[in-house]
Amino acid sequence: MLQPAADLSDLMAAPIADLDVSRGEYFQSGLHHALFKRLRAEDPVHYSKTGPSGPYWSVTRHEDIVAIDTNHEDFSSNRDIVIGDQGDFAPPMFIAKDPPVHDVQRKAAMPAVAPTRLADLEALMRARLVAILDGLPVGEPFDWVDKVSIELTTQMLATLFDFPWEDRRLLPYWSDVTTSSELVGNYDMSMEERHRVLSEECLPYFARLWAERAAAPPKFDFISLLAHDPGTADMMKDPMEFLGNLMLLIVGGNDTTRNSISGGVFALNQYPDEFEKLKRDPSLIPNMVSEVIRWQTPLAHMRRTAARDVEFKGRKIAKGDRVVMWYVSGNRDEAVFDDPDRLIIDRPNARRHVAFGFGIHRCMGNRVAEMQLRILWEELLKRYSRIEVVGPPKIVQSNFVLGYQSMPVRLHA
Ligand code: HEM
């Protein structure tokens, strides 16, 4: 188990008004769960005077998160969608836009991950997954994150972009570069270097793909869809807008799915009875997938900015205030989930989790992520009696991406 940092008792005793939950160390040590439990009970819509870029509101209860997330008129996504404000380098992307721009661009990219498309992709993804699993060493320790979680997610993204296969590891690299910042803290890189890699390496690479796809008949990959849709076909006129949307589509599917894959293994090791339950009844896999996503919550929060003065649950939120929806807290809300800290693979309401958000920005890739996790567990159960975590995982230090940098495991035949 992870050891909470030593100052938990101080934090629990501090005046609630002084509580600022945004430090990456809290999430890395697992201490954040106790802090959010306190906020849900004592001050569910909490104002923090300090934060990565200044004061912010924390919305921590399930029903309040849904209320904010579905009210895009009062709570805008314009430009800043994480707790800290972006610096000067903020290429536009549709997750950070309000209607109408958001709706037009989302609609253009959507067919790549629509349910009908996924039915076509499942056989291909399964074949590639089986090849990864059959190449894993049995009986000796290896890093699950690198060999399985990253590789599998990368293959899925490369398929959705129809990205040159031999270069596919560029995708998680550019994703890590995108999320590297002092605020998100996923990767150690200066802002100048980040800017350089994205605009001088990532953008020209994808610009070549765009030119090829625009000149060829339309297909169902993200680039071809954007190049051919009348609403987005002129996106290359503003290369920064193209880059921003690439960053979104790469990051959106990367850390999230990767950490749900690792999180499932970690959680089932903490709750071995649940793994036995799964082995006895593999028809529980789809429900377990939702439960793992609830338990892990790969993105801790999304943020909005109040578009006008709003009174919410008795609190006066002023125009321009930062409002953070802590999905990680909503997913452990005891008013909705019994025994919320526990993984229960047949939990009846696991699908009520808020890890994919709600409203017009609800995760576009939720079906593809669920499919990937489902086929992974179907194939794992056919092959191995146990996936044993043999050492402490290395946890990401971030208030946004909740996940694992490495996790040593041993497979049992
Ligand atoms: C377990 C895996 C995943 C989780 C937990 C997750 C979580 C999220 C969350 C929390 C949001 C914001 C929702 C909101 O603001 O209401 C989001 C949006 C989004 N996600 Fe995911 N995501 C996952 C997988 C994926 C995948 C595989 C893709 C596709 C490649 C993807 C693409 C996107 C996009 C494009 C958006 C922006 C949607 C919009 O603004 O309309 N996600 N995701």
C-alpha cells in the first residue's frame, strides 16, 4: 500500500478555509482521498485562496460535479481547462472551446471513435493485443507500464490516427511533452523545449500526413476526417489550431487509457478476492472495466471559468473565478457509492462514475477506451492465472494525471 505523507493529521486539523488540495504530492502519496472526504463532508463547494495560478473553487460532490459539467453556459471551457492557467503557449483545441467552435470540431473528429467504427476495429485491436501478450515473459519480473500499458495505448492511438506504424512511439512521447509543465508535472521539460518539440517536430510531421490525407479519398482516421469535413477542412490555415487539436487527440487517449490498464492490475492486487470473482465469472469484465475507471479516475479534475456571477449551493461564484470539478472526489462520494474506496467489480452502479465527465465535453473516446480494457481482460484471463505486482509502483506526481510511471509485475501461467 502507498504510505500517506506524514502531514495528513496536520492537514485534517487545519482550518478548512486554509485547505488547498492542489499539490501534486498529495495525489502521489494517496493522501488526497482523505482531504476530499473532508471537503465533501464539511465544505463541498470550497474556496481556496491559494492555488497553482491563484484562488479557485473545488467542487467535490458527485451531484454538484454533474451540475457544473452540464452547465456550459455559466461555466465556460474557454482556453483554460486545468486548475492552473496556461502560459503564453496555448494552442486552441476544442476541449478548451465553447459552442459553436467546440461542436463543429468535435463532430468532425467523432466518426473515428463512433460505435459503428469500433465494431470494425475490434478484431484488429484484439489481434495486436494478443501479439503483445504472447510476447510477455512468464515467471520473471518486468515493467507492466512500459511493456503493456504504454504499448497497448500507443497501438490504439496509432490505429485511430492511421499513424506510420514504425514511428508510433512518437505519440506517447509527444503526449508526455504536451502534459509536461510545472502545473501538470508529468514530464521534466522546460516550457521553451516543449514549445520547440511540438511546433518543430510534431506539427511538421502531422502536416505531412494532413497533406497526404487531404489529397486522398476520405477515411475514418482523425486526420482524414478533419481534412475532409467542411467545418474543419481549412484548419491548416491556422497551424496552431491544428497543433492544439492534435495535442488534444493524442493526450486525450494516452495517459487516460494507459493508467486505467495499469490501475486495473494494481487494484486487483489490492483486492485479490475480486480477482478470484472475476476468474469465476468473466462475464463481469464490462462492469469491472467501469469500476476500475471509477477507482482509478485517470484524470483527477477538469476546470471551468465562471462566465457570469453565479450562486451555486449557497456560494457566490464571481464571473472569472476558476471552478475545479474534482472527478476523483465525485467517484469516491459515499452518497452515491457504497464503500467507495474499495474496488467491487460487480458494483451495481459502477457506470455512474464521473471519470469521463458529463455534458457537451463528455469524453469522446469513452467507448474505445472501454473496448480496449474489455478485450485486454478477456485475453489476460485466457492466458494467466495471476498478474502479481512484485514491488511498489512509481506514481505520477500530478494533480491532473493520476497514474503510474512504472509497476513491476510477474505473470503466473
Ligand atoms: C479511461 C480512459 C479515458 C478517460 C478517463 C477520459 C477522460 C476524459 C475527461 C474527464 C474528459 C473531459 C470531460 C468533460 O470536460 O466533461 C475527456 C474529454 C475528451 N477525451 Fe477522454 N478519456 C479517456 C479516453 C479517451 C480516448 C481513448 C480518447 C480518444 C483518443 C479520448 C479523447 C477525448 C477527447 C477528444 C475529449 C474532448 C471532448 C470534448 O471536449 O468534447 N479520451 N476525456
